[in-house]
Amino acid sequence: MTNTLHRKGSVEELKGDYVIFTSIAKDYKPGSAPKIHEFLRICNKYGPVNIGSSKLGSVLQDDVDFNDLVIKLKDGSTSAAVFTDVDTLQKVVSDLVEADLGISINISGLLEGAHECCGKSGIQRHSLEQSLGFWGAKDRLPEREVIEITTLCGHGMVSFNLIRKMMEYVRMRRLTPKKAATIMGKCCECAVFNTDRAERILEKVLEQGEG
Amino acid sequence: MDIDKNRCVGCGNCHAICTMEAISLDLDGKSVVNQDECVECSTCHRVLRDEGYAPALVGSIRSILSAFSLQFMAEVDVCPTNALVPPELEYPRSLRAEFSDPTVVHAGTGVGGRGTEEIKTNEVTGRLRTGEAGIVIELGRPGIGAHFRDVEKVATSLIHLDPHFEANNPVTQLMENPRTGKMKEEVLGEKVLSAIIEIKTTLDKIPDYLSTLESVQAEIDTVFAVGVGSKCNPDSSVPHQKWVEDAGYTLTPNGKTNLGLGRPLFQEKGQ
């Protein structure tokens, strides 16, 4: 899930975009399923806008039910939840620290926000990774709004053309921003797509169209 | 991905959802996949719900509507006739799915997604230790895709820095020789959604790596995303930030934070 490293947006926009996820080291996968269950249960208690697991999909998908997903989880599954404010994230982190699951947990989002969560939960961040942006043939990249949405699923499952189509459908009022955001979110298998942020971006597109 | 032309009704929903713009309308009015461009991510097959309609029924309804100059606009996230068929993939084409479909686990690393652990489990693995930095170069990202020949071009450009390519990384495992950065000949023409070169080095070498990447970027016909990571100092400060910023590069305000909750904790010698 390196993907979440390169989410694009202004600091203000990123304040509403935090992903928390598990990652189980290869040698420690056996026996980890109950811990991942507990991770998801704690996250779900706080109303994430997206939640799921990379091999089973996200709750945005038509055939995925949260309870079924938890039951089907296997050892080592990478699981994630998306929150839209740091205060809620902090409560999640505090609960996870208290649960002492013993599995690796990462936050992807504003470093200051994650640092604040660690401080308030009485832990110290261990390691950190940052992006230096996109290099190479950047002339092949699309417009800013498309990049901001496509990077919400870092595996690149939300195509540029689908995003443009959703923008067009929102402008035509064939879809609401919320419905369009959910359709795009279905493409993201790891449940890290922030539908709330995508909806905000589509609302701006709609406003610009009206302007 | 394959499309069963006996079932496809040419609705075009799979065209927009395709991550590589590899699906288009053929002369016969049915959709067709450009197999050179398809990276076997299976997004079309996973996301488009099968409505289970008989192709003849859909075709008849369309013909009738067309006679009255009307058009039926299907929902955008369906394949009305279940025409998308995931093929059995053989090596080396199977690498496309391994590097592009997050539900496929990399055989060599046992990790899904792009197959890397990086700092995500660092408190347990000790992959990056005090004084060390991790550099990740994800070719093809976002949304353009990359051939392994692009990967090789970047990897070989770094050889003068004597890089330590991470052994538990699927790109390293496809190298003919990690000392040269050369990829296996048979994989060079394979296209994937993205592939991550992962290097471990020392903090003081970060500027050299970044300036080399800056030089090679003009030779690459795709984009790549660069990331740098390190183990935090005991006071929570971040060692790589000074080295990157002093070299004149800008780090994003967001990133990944490993909370250090995994157990057993890796203990460095002397700590």
C-alpha cells in the first residue's frame, strides 16, 4: 500500500484525508487474523467513510458486507479505514494503542496530524516516509482535479477517463457528486479511496460549471 | 483481459473504466482490448457488475430504440451481458497481473499490492535502521503505466551509487543481476500499472540519488513517483528531511507514519 504516499492536495484538503492501515510483516502473518479483525472493529466503531481489506474489497462495493468481510479475513490481510478529521483519527489511535494488538499500523496523511495522534495517545512515531512528487514525463499527466482523485487510490484503479466521465455526468446532473464518488470508490480494492474528498472535488467541478 | 464478442453489446462502459485506455470499439461495434496496452489489472471485470442479460435481448431493445432515434443509457458500473473474460496468464505476461492487480499476491515477496513492505513494518523487520534511508521509485504512477525497460533504465542509472536493491522486493527479484540493475530479458517488454524500485542507502547519499533521478527523468517515457523514508530519531524528529531539503528538494506535508505498534520490536545492536 505504498500508494497512499502520493495523495495530492492542498494542506487544507489533506486535513480531511487520513488513512489508517495494517501491514503484517511477512514472517509474522500466521495467527494475525484475529488482530486484524479487532483493528477493523475498532476503526468501524468511529464511522470511517471507507473500510475494507485488499483481498476482499471495500464496503463501497456492491457485494461486500462489513461483517462478512471481517469473517472472511485471513492471516496477513492488509486492511484499511479512511477518516476525514484528525480528532476522530486520534480516538481510533488511542483505542488501538490500548488494544495492544502487536501488529504494524500506519497512518497515511498529514504528518503533523499523525504526530499529534501519537502524542495524545502516549506513543512515539517509529518511521516515516514522504513523497517528493511526480517526476519524468509529467506532460503526460492529466489536469489537477483528475490527479487529486486518481491518487486517492494509489494502485491506480480509478482511471483518468472514468474520473472525467464522472465529472461530465455530475455536470449533466445525471449523477450526484456523492453517487459519482461512490462509483469511483468501487474501483479501489484496498478501501483507501476517500469518497468524502472525491465528493468535495466533484462539487467544485459542478460549481465551476455553473460559474 | 479478453472480451467475448458473442456476448459484448458495445455499451462502452469498460472503455472508461480501463486504467490504461486499452479498450475501444472495434469495427464490428463490439469492444476490443489492445493486448499490448492491457496490464491485466482486472478492474473492468471486478467493478462492472454482471447484469446477466442475454446479448440478443439487449441487441433487440437497442435496435428498437434506435428505430425511434432513442438511446438506452445503461448505468455506468455494469457490464450488461457478462462479456469480460479474465484469461489464464502465463509467464511473463502473468507479471502484468502481479504488478497491476492489487488482489494478486507477489509470489516472491508474499505481499499484495505492489509487493513491498518498506517502512510499513519497520519496527518489526528493522529494514531501515539508524543512519539509513529508504528510497522508493514507483514507475508508471500515477495512471500512465510502465514497461520493465523503463524500470531497467532507471535502475541502471543508479549503479554508480552502488545501490542496495531491497531483496524482498518484486522488482529486484526480476533483475538478472542486482549489481547491474539489468532486468531479465524476457520481462523487458511487459507493461504494468506501476512497479517500485526499492533501495536502501545511507542518509548522506540521498542527494546523490535524487540528482541522478533528476538526470534520468528526461530519458523515461513515463512518470515516476519518488519517496524517501527513515527511522525516526529518539526525539521523534525525521532524519531524512534535512538531507532532502538541504539538497534543494521539497517533501510533501503528508506521508506515511509507522506508529511502532508491531511486535516483537526489532532491536538494533547497541540500543
